[in-house]
Amino acid sequence: MTARIRLALLYGLLFLAMGAALLAVSYKLVSHNLPAQRVEAVSGQDVLLRAANLSKFSDLSDSDRAVLSDIATMPPDFALSAAESRKGKLSPSTYEGLTLSLPIHVRRDALHQLLKQSVIVLGLTVLVSVVLGWIVAGRVLRPLTRITDTARRLTSSNLEARINLKGPEDELTRLAAAFDDMLDRLADAFEGQRRFVGNASHELRTPLTIMATELDVTMARPDATIDDLRRMGTTVRVALDRSDRLITSLLALALVEEGLEIERPTDLAMIAAESVERHKARIDEAKLTLTTELTEAIVVGDPGLLDRLTDNLVENAINHNTTNGWIRIRTARAHECAIFEIANSGTVVAEDDIETLFEPFRRLDGAHRSRHSVGLGLSIVRAIARAHGGSAFAQPGQGGGLVITTRIPIAPNED
């Protein structure tokens, strides 16, 4: 049984219940206020019946029979007056038998008529209410039918269908709008997933292609020397390292999206100091000036993931810097959040391009591609921040470079 039929029947049953209750109350009130009466009276219908019966008597005179037959063919409303007007044409006994009054119980007959007619009217009204309920239910459920039809048209490769329900602001229009918003998010998620898989496949194919090319070229040379083989080995080693970093980053991103496995108080200042120490050699090699301002900022989270967050940000600042540039790292507490901020010199970044930096494998046009970068660093940073209930955002630095800020709620009892 469809929802439309159930709603129509429910509407009819409710109307029947209310109508029956109203009928019972009306019957009770009329019964209470109508006095019991017994009167002597005769009706036109009685006259018609008597005229028809008396005309069949065999001992009746022909004149009386003719008058009674004439009266029997008249409408009930005129039968009594016709009998009275023909009093002189009928014998006294026939006239008395025709117009003799009968006792009528007024209250009983009135209540009987009230009940009978009310039940008939109630039954007809219930049928009409069921039909109206069917029509109204169809109009009410029409948006749900559109939602169902839209959902049936959707596939993983076709998420373009929308409901676009127009009408007054009510529960159904809000449901349709929420469904359209969900479809927008699903479409974005599927598009992001397809782009991520395509980019990941491309990034993995590149080092594999390099390794295969080096092997094929070197092995095809019969006069290849030890130096050629060593050069090939070095190239293959670099490609393997890049593949390893990419796979490690992909695994890290997948683990972060599954949620936190370890939660314990961790000081971002200590995490930042350890990350700086790990990258000190690369910073010196790139001839970068490092400035730190580390203030205790304790959060509850996974120390390993927070290590990954700070490492990615420091590596990003090193990879996308200029010769003789600088890096500035700061930790602080503000507005019940622990802040890790890192700024670096570099090329000028347009405001409109900032958000794309946090998308997987997205690089700015013309950006330097470091052999240490696989294009997932900032994506992992944002994922880790969100896993800890925080956020990560960036803004262009004055004169070039970036300022990337990560906010994570501070640990309880630390404010």
C-alpha cells in the first residue's frame, strides 16, 4: 500500500471519527431537548395507502370505488385535502375509514429520521473526504516523488540531476534544497576523488616511466660502461625515493582521514623545535635564515600526526623558497586555540590561488617542482588539522612567499 493511499484512508478515518462523534453529540442534544409527544393525526401518505386498500373491497359501491381510485393516484401532499373535498361523494363509513386519525410518536419518529439521514450524509461525506484526501496527498507527496525520480537518475558518473523545487518555504522545499545541497557535495567529492586518483596515477607513473626508460636505454647499449650503469642506478634510486615518498604520503593521508588513534597532551612548541632540528641541514644547505618564536601551546592529539604536520610545513617552506631567503616559525595560544604559524620568502602568490595549494597534487603555474615534493604536503596538513578539530589556511606574504597558519583547540584545563 502506497503512502498516498494510506494518507487518503487515514484522512477518511479521521473524518469518520469526527463525524461520528459530532453525530452522537447532536443526537444526544436533540434527544435531551425534544419532549416526548403523542398526537392523533393522519398524513397524506396514510390517505393514499388507505384509498388503495379500500378500493379493493368487493362490497364497496361503484361511486366510492371511483373516488378512492382517483385519490390513490394523487401526490401525497394533495391526497388528504382531496379526501376532505370529496367527503360528500363518499359514504360515511368509507370516509371515516379513509381519514381516521392514527397515533404518531413525534419524538421517536424525529430521532429515527435524524439518525437515518445523518448516517447517510456521514457516509457520503466520508467518501468525498477519501477522494479529497487522495487528491491532497498526491499534491503533498509530489515533491517526494520528484526526489525519488531524481535519486533514481543518479549514478557515480552522472550527478548533474537536481530537484530545484519551487514553492513556499516549508518542510518539503527545505528537504529538496537539502537534497540538492547534498548532491552538490557528492558531485564535488566524486570529482575530487576522480581528480585525486588521476593525479596519483600520473605521479606514480612518472617515476616508473623514468626507471623503465633508464633501464631500457642502458641495457640496449652493448658498450655500456660501469659509469653508465652507476648513472642509471642513481637515476633509478632517485625515482624509487620519489615513489616511496609519494606512497608514504598517500598512506598518511588515508590514515588521517580515518581519524585519530592516539590522543594525548602534546606541546606544539616542542614538536616545532624537533622538526626544525630534523631539517637544520637542509635549511643550512639552502642558505636560509631561520627565526623561531616558540611559546608553549599544548593540544590533545596524535604526536606522530602533529610531527607530520610540522614537518610538511617546514619542508614546504624550504622547497618553495628563494636563494638566501628566510623562514619564520611561531607557536602561540589565542582564542582557546594553539597556533602554529610558518612564513617564508618566495615568489608572489595571487590571492585567488591560495586555496588551490591545499588540494592534492595541485601546484601553481610556473611553480618550482622540488625533488623532495610530491604535491600532497599541504593537503595532509589540512587533513591533520581537521582531524584534531582545527583548521589550516594560508595568505600571501608581503613581498612574496606564504604565511600558513594552523589552529588546533588547546587541551582542556590549559586555558
